[in-house]
Amino acid sequence: MHDFRSDTVTKPTPAMREAMAKAEVGDDVFGEDPTVNKLQDVVAWKVKKEAGLFFPTGTMANQVAIKCWTEPGDEILLERRSHIMNYELAAFAVVSGVLPRAVEGERGIIRVPALARELRPKTYYLSAPSLVCIEDTTNMTGGTVYPLAVLKEIRAWTTESGLFLHLDGARLWNAAVAQKVEPFEIAQYADSVMVSLSKGLAAPAGSVLCGPADFIEKARKWRKLLGGGMRQSGILAAAGLVGVMTMIDRLAEDHENARALAAGLAGSRFKTDPPETNIVIIDVRETGKGSDFVIAQLKKAGILATPADAARVRLITHNDVGKEAVNAAVQAFRELK
Ligand SMILES: *Cc1c(COP(=O)(O)O)cnc(C)c1O
């Protein structure tokens, strides 16, 4: 089986297993795990924020960020198809008591005019907008990357409008590699940023939330409240460190494989937008069948994929699917009945 369902299926590398076995650990609730502390420092340094905090998942890190930037009854603005909007179980409503205002992006990329249309005045008789969340790279809209000029405009607008800006950077590393910039050149526009270790970087678990020191202190309390205060989590952080130190540059291979997959389907019944990173969204309408049917057929040919929606299939390239897997996927699509 070639598993293109997600880059989360990546198994920890031998170097990660070794680092995990040897990791120096302590009780992180007391702030005494040296490996966790090192990971937080390294990631905060990479995105040039004052501090970082290790979380079991990206979902918890995103939700704690929302909690720290808002008051109950506030509004948050976010893209209609974003992860926070659709795949975090409306946790923003449960944890933070905020109202989401969906903004329509172009392949997931929101621009200032679309945000401005959804911004309501800050007045006592209306729920107050306080936070914008953006996703870079975007997930369900095809791994698209925010042009730096767009981020700069959004930042200027959020500042002028008195809003905080949180960056869901689960795949920030992919965006940086695709744009050939350092991660901080993207993260500089956001007040806080969440990055994942468990996706393209292949670590078994974990995300890091970064931002100003006082924000991270507040986040530490909410992480604990939600049950995310772990103990000898340096075992996990050790794998994450190997990820951020050695696995970022190789994401370029995943991007190349995604382009090869799209190129292999050129001229077939399957239309794809040009992949910008490691996510390929494939339109299956011309088969006259839905994405679930196509996914079942692909599975019979040894290819695992997920639906992006009823008419589109999503394939993600990663460390555990190389050129051979890509060729097999192209063949499976072309031979699809
Ligand atoms: C995967 C993902 C998350 C959540 O990360 P988990 O660790 O799975 O909770 C958040 N945002 C985006 C864009 C993602 O792709």
C-alpha cells in the first residue's frame, strides 16, 4: 500500500528513534525537561518569537492560541475551509465561546478585501472581532502558500483594525521551503504561530506554539487546564528536534513528487491545480463518479487517498511515499475503470 492520505502517517525515522531512546528528560509540568525546553527554544528561534510551548497536538495549540487572544463573546475571522473551522470540532465555541465568521479565500488564501467585508464595527452592542486566523500552507484547499506581500497587507490591516493575527502553520515548513525563505520571514507577520512536528517532519507527535513571552505564559495555564501538561515529554520532543534540525530541507522532495504526480495526470480525465507544495487535489468529475467511489478503486490498486469533497480526491506526498509510489499512483488513476 502507498499511503497518500496524509503526511501525518509518516513513521519516525531511525535517527528519531535513537534520539528518543537517549533523550534527557525531566518533569515538564515543572518546566524541568531539558529536551522539551531545547525544542521550544529552537522552534521559537526559527520563527523569531520570544517563546515557544510544546503541545501534544496542533489542534490543542490552535485552540489555546484562540483562548489567549479572545474573550468569550468575541468574533474570530477565518477561512471557510480552514482546519480550525472544520476539523477541530468547533472547539473555539466550546473552549473560547467565540463566534466564527467565515471568510472566502481563493484556493484558501484570504486577502484584505474579503476580510474587510466580514469585519463588523467594534461597538458595545455587537460581538467584537478580535482575532484573524490564517493557514499557511492551506490544507483542504490544496497546499497553497500565502505570498509574503499578502501576509504583509493582512498584518497592516489587522494592526489598523485592532485585531490579533494567529498563523496556523501546521505546514509552515512547507511554505518556507516552497518560497525559499526562512520560517521567520513568514511568521513575522503573525502575533502567534503554531507549527507541527508530526506531519512532513515525520515526528510521532507534537506541535509548538510560539509568540510573545506573556502570551506563552498564559498559554501554559490553558494547556494544563485542557490536560496537555505532559511529564517526561522530552522523549517526544527529541524526535521533534531531529525533525526541525534535519527534515525541513527534504520537504522539497515532497513538493517535487507532488508536481510529478500532477504532471503524470496531465491530459487525463483528472484535472489538478498546479501543486504549490505537497498536497494534490484531483478533480474526478469526468469519471462520472464521486470521490468515494474513486478512492475505493484506488485502494484496490494499492493507493490510499482521502476525499477533499464529493468530487475531488486529495493526495499528500511525504517522507514515506517516494517516486515509485508516485508512479504507482499515476498508473492507478490512468487505469481506473
Ligand atoms: C493537521 C492540522 C492541524 C492540527 O494538527 P493535529 O496535530 O492533527 O491536531 C491544524 N491545522 C492544519 C492546517 C492541519 O493540517
